[in-house]
Amino acid sequence: MVKHLLILLAGIFAAQFATSQETLTDLRRIGGAFDDQSSVQSTSRIDVLKHPFIYVIDTLELPFFDDFSTYRIKEYDANFDDPNVSLKINYDFSVNGANPMALDYMTDTTYSILKLVSGQLIPQSNPTLFITFYQNGKPVGQDTGWTNVITEFDQGTGLVTFDTLLAERSIINEPDTFFKVADDNTLWTWPIDSFDSLRSIPFINNRFAKTPLTQGVATFDGTKADGYPYDISSATSFGLADVLTSKPIRLDSNMENVYLSFFYQAGGHGNYPDEEDSLVVEFFDVVDSNWRSTYRLTAPAEEDSNWTDQVFIPIDGRKYLQSGFRFRFMNYATLSGNFDQWHVDYVRVGKNRDTLADDSIIRDAAFVQGIQSMLMPYHSVPYSHYLTNPAAFEADDASFTVVNLGTETVILIGLQYEIIDPSGNIVAGEITAAPAVDPRTRLTTIFPISDSPLFPDLGTAYADFQIRSRYTSVGQENTYYINDTNVNTQRLRDYYAYDDGTAEKAYGLTGAGLDLAYGFNTPIGDSLRAVMFNFPQILHNDNEELPIRIMVWDDLDSPPIYEGLQWVDPQYTSANEFFRLDLDDPVYVQGDFFVGFRQQESKKIYIGFDVNNNASNHTHYRIGETWFESNFNGALMVRPSFSKDNLLSSDETSPQKNRMVVFPNPASQWVQISSEKTLQRVTLHDLSGRMIKQQNGNQVAFDLSGLVNGIYLIRAVDEHEAVHTQKLIIQR
């Protein structure tokens, strides 16, 4: 009895000790976009200048609705050959509708002379010059004048003589050439009022909120759109973080019962806000051209990540009921990472709203989640492996999750999926039955997949296919159709992945000499050539100073079949990007295999962790001679790669091969960036991660004047969404 008790206590102690070795923590960074805008404002329209483009922002009509099921924030990334781009030249002045390069003129009427055959001189007043002056393309003043060139016409001889007076005024046209970008169907803009490039937009996603109302939320936290924290100078830095601003809306004083409404959730899968954190709503005072705080939310004292009741805020008074009204959401948070999260959803503005009756009932059927992957249990597999044996990877069935937010049953007509290749062709699809969704109910529909193969051979090394889920439902119980379609991307690259590409948390192990092993199964024998890691930068961690040794096993009860020759230092990755570590030599694997590392130091080495997909049964760590299975439900962002030529996958950074040329380096006044690949976007960052400059295009030059000496990072995204990073030294 004593012996059994001792064994039991030892088992309990070992389990508790093992659990204490692994940790989940909040991220410092999440996913991203770009920055840097300035603007010229008017009550009916806003023109945003981002040289050489002028972005026209039109005024919206009611009703306003966004459930963030699609991305509807205006981006400032136009190209010259876009169909909505036209040439615009801003002149300093015009004269009678013309735009001369220069004008000399008199301020009083001048006269020309007609000399008759008889010798009589007849003075004739010269035409009036109507001059309009412009600033940034807008009229700012007018003047009248007359030419300073006097002509005399002799009827007898037919000769014309000229006499030029000393001009009283001289003006020169120095035109600016821009490209005018017509507006689109977006609803929101970046923060453009304060000319503050430090402010950014929230993260539009379908991952961080718990039980989202419909697909998509706007997540506010302490990170910018590029995924970097606003301020890492202090762990406790606090202040204004994300801002989401509506486009101008056309209101008028005759409107009644105009309300803004929305739902919110504190924390969700992310970090719960503290007592001092807040979510703020501000209205734009059209009369005084000022923003005014209207509503402030603080987190409940007891942690509660449920969705709140719908919030209604009245929009009333002549300051707001005018064309050009805007509203915005802002959060005040810890600025040193992905902290203090608020999730906003189902934003509406309308007139004649009854907050106590029908309008508090939402009549909408919507996707909560479309098909995430046709491959089980993976989100991605190597394209070459799939083409060898599609049936070995394809799932037997697929599922949708839809919600009926209304009070009457809704029939989803033609619920179906379609697989679309990169050229826009539908290559597979299937229609299921028309399920009935009861009032205020979520329904997950599972149906078998009969098509095979789902993804054709395109003759390329990799391919991305869209999985479009959709249905048709009409009538009063489904007011909004924009959320009746869901699109996800099935990536067939060179790696296996359980994760969906978005990390909500970070996973770490404590203990020197610990081994981490992540299990996969490949039915196709092939040479493993690299392991890709998402190494997020977490507050207080030192990943880049904690060496690891890459390991590969085919059986955790046996020694590793590969062990790296050298210890290597992990490198932080931006947001949801990956860092590729090549093996010293390829390792042939088939069937079950495990990839991972041994850590040299006791400090935690953090790895991105996807809480929306569970691969915990594949996650193992070893203490001494004993392997333990992870206690945390989720998927590590670790991917074994089989690429033979260092093919960069989406969101991957490779230190071994960099196709980007940075010249000169070190640089003093300017630097030029080029690539054999087509670059979509190039950004310049300081070592804190703050974006300093950005340009689009394949030939980019940055003016470095005004930047202090030191080390900077240049980050480029090519046409395949691969990420290239290179250090730049500014030295004078």
C-alpha cells in the first residue's frame, strides 16, 4: 500500500512539474498593413494626399453597416495603371480658363491702337484677364488684370507693332502633377486628422474574439497595423493606440432618431483589459471641426469575455446632423505589446431607429466560419506531395458554421462551396441541402466531399486556391447579404502546417536542455530540408540570445535521426511571418516524424501559438528521459519544409537567400532597393520596429536625410507575398 502511494505521489509530482515547464503568454505583435498619410479636409469630401496620388474619399449615405466580414478599410496603395486612377495637374493659377506657365499683367485697363487709313488713332480696351489662384487644387482667391503688351495695327500698311509696358505684377505657374484615385466601396479610413503617423488601425480578423457574432471583428490593442508595438521603451508605457475612423456620412437636421450601435467584447482569446484601459467613441463636430468624446467603456472588474448587449449612442444636434459627420473608435492601452484587447462588431448607423422595439432585434443570417481547409488534419501540405496522392490528404467531409441572429427561422438556399484557382476559374464545388436555421441559433452543417482531386496540377511549384462558401437567403429575416459569402485561402506550398497562419498566443518552455518535438505524418517519402518557426517577440524575452539546436526524430522512443551541427540563435519574426532554418543535410522522412529543437538555456524560447486549431496531441517536450504531451489546446506555428530550392512561402523570412539588393550599404543620404522579384511594398524600420518610410514598386529609393546614424531594417514583400529583410547601416 505504501509503495503504491509513493508511486502515485511521484506520478502526480512529475505531472505537476511537467506542466510547470510549458507556458502560454500574450503576444507582443500581431498582423499588419502600412502608415503615413496627410490630408486636406472639407465637409462633403476628404482628399488624402500621399504623393503622387490624391485619394478621393466620398461621403456615405445611410444606412451604415459593417460586421467586418470583409475588409472595408480604405488602403492607400494605388498604382499608376489602376482603372480608378486618372492624371491630375494642380496649377497655381489659371487665366480665363487657361493655364499659362507665366503671366505679366497690369492692374488697370490697357488699350491697343487702331490706326485708320485716314491717320486717325482709335484706342481699344484690351480684354480683361480673369485670374483664379489655387492651393492644393482648390480655388483660394481671384484677381483681374490686363495685358502689358500694347499693339498698334495700321490699316494702311497692314503692319502690326508692339510695345511692352513694364508689368506691375508677374506670376509663375509651377504645376504639381498628381494621380487622382477615385473612391471605392470601403467604409473606414486611417487616422488622417492629426497627421500622426504613429496612430494605426485595428486588426480585422476572425481569430481573436470568442464566439464571434458573425465572421470578422475589429480588434483594438497595443500594436500597430504592421504588428509592432507602439512603444517598447517601457513595459508599462500607456496611451492612445488604435483608431478606426468612418468616412464622412451625409446627415441633415431633418433626420430623427439617428443612432450609432455596436457590440463589443473585452479580452476574448487575447489579453483582458486592465482597470485603466478603455474603449472610446468620438463624434466629429462638423460646425467646429473638432472631435468630441461621446462614450467611454472600461472593462468589468471581473473578467468577462462574453459579448455585451448592443450599445446605442444617439447622434443629435446641429453639430452632428450635417453632411460630413464622422465617428471613430479609439482605445487606450499598454503600448508595449498585444495587450488590453477590445473586439468591436456589428457597427450600424441609421435614422428612424427604435432602440426599444424592432431595431434591437437583428434580422440577419450570416457565416460565422466557412470551410477552413479541405486537407485533414492540416491547413497546408506540400503541393508536390498532394499531387502525388490527393486522396491521402483530402478530408472526407467539410463543415460550415452559420448563425441566425433573428427571431424567425431562415432557410439557407444553395449552401455550397467552390474552389477557385489563381486565375479565377472554379475547379471544384458542391451544393448541399438547404438547411433551416432556427431563431438565434448557430448551426454547423457537415456534408461529405465527393470531388477528387480537389486541386488540379497547375504546373507550378506551389499554388494558392480560394475556398468560397456561400448561400442565398432572401426576405426580411436576412437584411444583410455581404456576410452570406466567406472566402478562405488553401495554401499548397512546400510545408506541412496545422496552424492557420495567425498566432493569438505564444508558447514557451522553461528549462535548460529541454527538447521540443512536433509530430507530423507524410504519406509521401521526401527529403526534409528546413524547419520554419514563428518566433514572436514577447515583452522581457531574449529569443535572439537563446541558442537552439534543430532536431528531427522518427520515433520519440529512439535517438534523433538528425541533430544540427551548430547551435543557432532564433530571430524574431514580424507578426505572423516565419523564420526558416535549413538543415545541414537533407533528411529523408516518410510516415510519422517529429521536428523541433533542444534549448541551451533555461529561459523560455517563445513560439507563435494558434488557439483556434488544436494539435496538442502532436506537441511533446522532454524533461530528462521522459516525454510529455502538451496541456495546452492549440497549434504551434512550426512547419517542416521540403523545398529543394529555398522556395519562400507566404510570410517567410529566409536568412540563407535574399533576393533583394540594397545599395549603397552603408548609406549616408539615400539608398536604393531592387530585386529580381517584383516587389509589392518596401518599408524602412528602426530597430524598435517602428515604420519610418514606405514605397511601392520594384525600384525604390529612400531619402535618408533627417535620420540619425545607426542600424535600420529594410523589409520588402514580393509578388508571391514572400518577405525579404535586410539590415541597412546609415553612416556619415
